[in-house]
Amino acid sequence: MKAYVSRSGRIVLTLLICTATATAEFSENRKFSLKLTPRLESAQQSGRRSSDAFTLGTNIGYTHAMSEEFKISIEVEDTRALDEDSYNPAGLNPRSTNRAVIADPEGTEINQAWVSYAVDGVNVKLGRQAIVLDNARFIGNVGWRQNMQTFDALQASVANETIKFTYAYLDQINRILGDDHPAGQWDSESHVANLNWKLTDQISLTGYSYLLSFKNAAANSTVTHGLFLSGSRSISDSEQLTYRAEFALQREHDNSPLNYEAPYSLLEFGLNNKIGAVTFGREILGSDNGTAFKTPLATGHAFNGWADLFLATPPTGLEDRYIKVTAALPQALKGAVAFHHFSSDEGNQSWGTEWDFSLARAFGPKLSVLAKAGNFTSSSSRPDVTKFWLQAVYSY
């Protein structure tokens, strides 16, 4: 199957490039897209020189609906830096390896190139594509970085009013580090399956099995089975209680040299109203036999603090107790504040605390501006980290 997907991917890419080049006229069946993301990111980390990156991310795409059921799409992604020596792009620049990491290396690549067929609740997509399952805790596109994560994959889903089942075979993982990085691509023979069942209008139950196998990243080859219940309950005309309870179990898989069985659990409650929301949560990534629960394909930046200290789980595991507040502010501003307390799952080691802040505003449907910051204060051997971002996103 792997060889078939790989050969098919090359055929898809050739077809998409030829079709996009040959199509000159524009119609409602043809859509061009443009996304520009100028970003200033600053990172300070104890024990390293500070980094300041001004980058421009550009995405140019073309999608052609050949019929109501059949679509083809291609997207090119480019990242440029004003001065690549002023930050450490994940070790790719030897002149800046002593600086704090900002994982936005320069590069140009085919970000997505796929064909899809959809009819009567069945959708099949083949080629390079973004895949996000559930809240992206285990399978995501890492959309925060300039070079997003995509998958050379065959994905199929079947859905009706109450049930959606998704399966994907992952042939290659195109990671945020880019084609030039030694760990920029993972050779994969992975299977992922996800089943969501809408029990009521406000309650859903989801089960998943992720069998991940990577030839050139064997320590990340894992099998994970999990289940979560999520939903909401109205307590007034303008207020809702929300909740999510999740448990998963993970062990080594295929070519992994490890031997462990680690649990994952999440319990989260929130209160939403017209002006904002407050959420309390406790997430535990467990540990066993010196190895912690892994999330190698997650959108990691969205979890465990924006300072990105825990993209890889410490060997003794991680417990994250947090509170998050969002609010609609005057002048169409949207604000968010989060506080995290991090500790180990085993050994009762306190790692430190973190405050995160963000302020965003949309200027119509095409332009938005965001400022955000994360500050991690260590109570262990981990470094103190402060990060700040200022960016605009223009989409057409």
C-alpha cells in the first residue's frame, strides 16, 4: 500500500501542476487563494542568546472543481527571513545555533497537492494534505508555524447526521522544520482511525486508534487507543457549561526500541457566555519505564503553554493544571489569558509556571492582527523562557 500511495502522490502532483498551468480563464469552479503572514517573533531563553525573527510566510493555492464530486488542488508555501542570522531556525544556520530556537526556517515547497472525490457523505482525498483530527492533540497541521505540517496520505471519511468515521494511511510526514532539516521528513507506514458519535445535540463520544510507524524516527513509533466524552449544557439563555473527559493508553509500536505503556488523561470544565469564557483543566501525560506519553504528530503549540517548553514530554511525564480566560473587549478586540502550573507525573517534581497573553482584532474578513506572549518561570533545571509575537494575516 505504501508504494501505491507514494506513486499515486507523484501522479497527483504532476496532474495538479499541469492543470493549474494550462487553466488561464477564471470561473466559479476555479479558486485561487493567497495568504500572507508577516510576523515578528522574539525569544529569550536563559543560557542562550536571544532570537529575533522577522519572517514572511506566503501561501499561494489553486483549487479546481472538475465536477460536483471531483476536486484537485495545489498550494505552494514559502518562508523568507529578513535576517536569518538573528535567530536559530532549529539548527539549520550554524552561525546562530547559540540562540534560542524559532522554528521558522527559510524554504519553498509544495505544501499541499491533492485530489478528492466526495459523494453522499463519503469523502476520499489522495495526496499531500493537511489533516486535523478532533482538537489536534494527536493529529494536527501545526498551523501556527510558517511552514505547516502536512501528510502525504490517503484519507477517507464516511459521515451521516450522527456518526463520522475517518481513516488515513500516512506515507510521509512533512514536518515544520522543512525539507533541508535532517528531521524535516519522516518516512511513515502509519494508520489512523477516528470515530465520532453524536449522542445528542450537545454530547458526543469519540474513540480513536493511532498506529504510528516511522522508519527514520523509530522512538516515535507508537500505538495509541483512546476515548473521550465532550459536550455542553445550557444553564441560562446566555450561559453554557462545557466539559471534556478523555483517557488514552499508549505503548511502543513496530520498530520502536522502547518498552513502555503510558496513560493519558484530560479533565476540563468551562463556562461560556456572551462576553467570554473561563476554562479549568488538568492534563496528564503519564510515564512508564523511563518513557513518557508521546504526541509526535500533534499541533503542540496549542497545548502546555505557548513558550513551547513541553513539545516533547519529559521522561517522568507531565501534569498541566491550567486556567484559561477569553473575553470580547471594546473596539472589536479579543483577549485571552492563561496560567499553567507544570509538574512531573512521577516523582512530584515541579517544573515551573507560565503566563500566556494574547490580543487580536479582525479588520474585515481578509485581514487580522495578533499580538501574544508567553512567559515560563522555571522552578527546576529547565530554562526560563519569554516569547513575544506580533503578526498580521491577510487572506484572499
